[in-house]
Amino acid sequence: MILIKNVAVYSPKYIGRKDVFVSGGKISLIDDNINFENKKIKIIDGSRKILTPGFIDQHVHITGGGGEGSFSTRAPEITLTKLTTAGITTVVGLLGTDGTTRSVENLVAKAKGLKEEGITVFVHTGSYEYPTVTLTDSIKRDIAFIDEIIGVKLALSDHRSPNVSSDELKRVASDARVAGMLSGKAGIVVLHMGDGKRGLSQVNEILEETEIPLKTIRPTHVNRRKELLEEAFDYAKRGGKIDLTCGMRDDFTPGRCIQKGKEVGVSIENMTISSDGYGSWSKYDESGNLVKMGVSSVSSLHEEFKNMVNELDFSVEEALTYITSNVAKGLEVYPRKGCIAEDSDADILLLDENLDISTVIANGKVMVEDKKILVYGSYEQM
């Protein structure tokens, strides 16, 4: 049990200076003044801190991305403390280009391992390719019967994508939608969007021809080029949800893109931010040869949040929504996740006056305290 005293609470909406009591992995009570005298209750002084929901990163290659420069370029699996020290208490894992040497089985096993270590983990079946790689040989069965699986991944408009037909894309989206309905999950299609000229045209085509809801298809990396971003804004204005990736430069950072989106009438609830952590980034020459690559960091989510507040004049409230409540609503796990409220999961961050992460609580357990790691993953201290 934990009692956080006299802390400025952002739910992400600012609700004032409160006491917050955590018990049984849940936020049990929020009030102006809570007093318990029990040696079993851990007391945390929040008087110089702000309290926020734990970050939700919905696009992380938890088993490692990469591999596009041969076997030696495969990125390693992520570790628990890479996530917790970045303020991430809920993560969604997925595969990338490589659905050949990596598998959905491995992805689910990694998710289960991270859950055992203390955080909340969901995953998407599939990868860039089609026919879709799955665990049960069926998108529907994967989503319906595997607890961690909430959707499916596919790539479009990329030289590494499978160039699916419109009928194939319809089938993937329909299967995800129905499986989500049957299992009470989001049932979404996360579309890796590449640099190709077709952009979102194929998505718009199938949505016009079918009754598939806009919320089913979630384009990500939409801030990689101007034309794609403009298409994404149109999609979001119609009610679709779009995801902006950290690590882009200049006018394509998530914060700057959100500013542009608001200017053209996009609802802030239809935009989210993710890190693409442990996924590889790559540059190719005009002949398609790989010339440079690296691996993205999950800490970019927190860095973008700070940049939005400190450099772009976003309020703390608004900047938080794109990495907490908006994401949780899109994944259909709100208000269990993504907010500070009674009966919500106790996924809590304490930030200092510089918005740096001081303390991380995941499912009611203190993982990081005063910037000191308390809980390590199974093999992190070897």
C-alpha cells in the first residue's frame, strides 16, 4: 500500500493538489487529505512533484526490430528498465519487417515475461507481410483467444510491404474487427505507413466500399512526409485515429504536427504519439541499397512530452493526453489505463519541477523511486 501526499495531480486533466492512496494494484482513493497510521503503508511526499498517469507506448518492438542489413543487424530484445525508466507502464509490442526469423510466438512469450516482471503488455499479431504471420494460423483466433493480442500489424506503401490487394486489406480489417467484437478487445489494424506515393489511398478506397468502421484501421508513422501527413489529417477529421512517431525532425516532430493538425480542424482525441522503440530506422540510396541504420529509443516518448511543454507551449494537461488517455481510449482500455481515477490501475509517474521522471509505479508496485531503479528484469544485473 502506498500513500502519496500533497501532490499536484494530472488525470491528465489537472484536478488540484491531492492525496492519492494505492492498494491492491489500484488507485483506491483520491482526496484532499488522507490520513492512515499503519507501518505497512509506504508514504511518499509529493509536495514538490506532479503526478501523472503512466505513459502508454503503443508501438514498441519488444523482441527487437531491424534485420534489414542481414543477421548481424537484428536489434536486441528490450529490457524492463528501458521501459520503466522512460515512464512507460503499459506497452504494445509488435513485429516489423521481419516475420521470418522472428515470430508471434516469441512476441507473446516476451509480453508474458514483461508482465511477470511487473508492467502491462499487449501485442499485435502479424508483421509487415501478407499472408499474415500468426500464432494460431488465424487473425481471428489470435485476437479472440490469446489474452495479450488486441490487433494485427500490416505494412502499406513501403518498398518492404507485401503490396496487398484491396480485397486482402478488407479481409484483414474485417477479421480484426469481428475478432475484437467477439473478445471484447480493440480489434484494430495497425498500418505501418511507408514513403510510397499511394499513401492512404487504398485505405480510403476500402472504407468507401465497405462498412468497416474508421476506428478499425490505425495508420502510424504518418509524420514521415508532408503529403502523407495531409492525408492523415483528412482521415482524422473524418473520425479516424492517427499515430505520430517520435524521432522525426524539424517540422515533422509529433508536437509540431499536432499543432498543424489542430489548425486544420483535427480533434486532439484522434491523435496519439508512440516511440517505435527498438525498431530500426534505415536510409537507402536511390538504388535501394541500405546505407545507414540505427535503433529507436523508447525514451523519445518522454523527451517529446517535455519538448511539447517546454518548447512548443503545450499545457502539461494536453501534452499528456497524446501518450496516456488518447492511447488508452484507442486501445479500449480506458479508464482502466490512461488516467488517474479511483478504481483505475495504479500506473503512476511522479515528475519533478523539470518534468524529469522521479518515481514510477506500475500496477501498484514502485519500480523506480527518486530516479533509482528498484526492480530489474530477470537478467539485467548479470
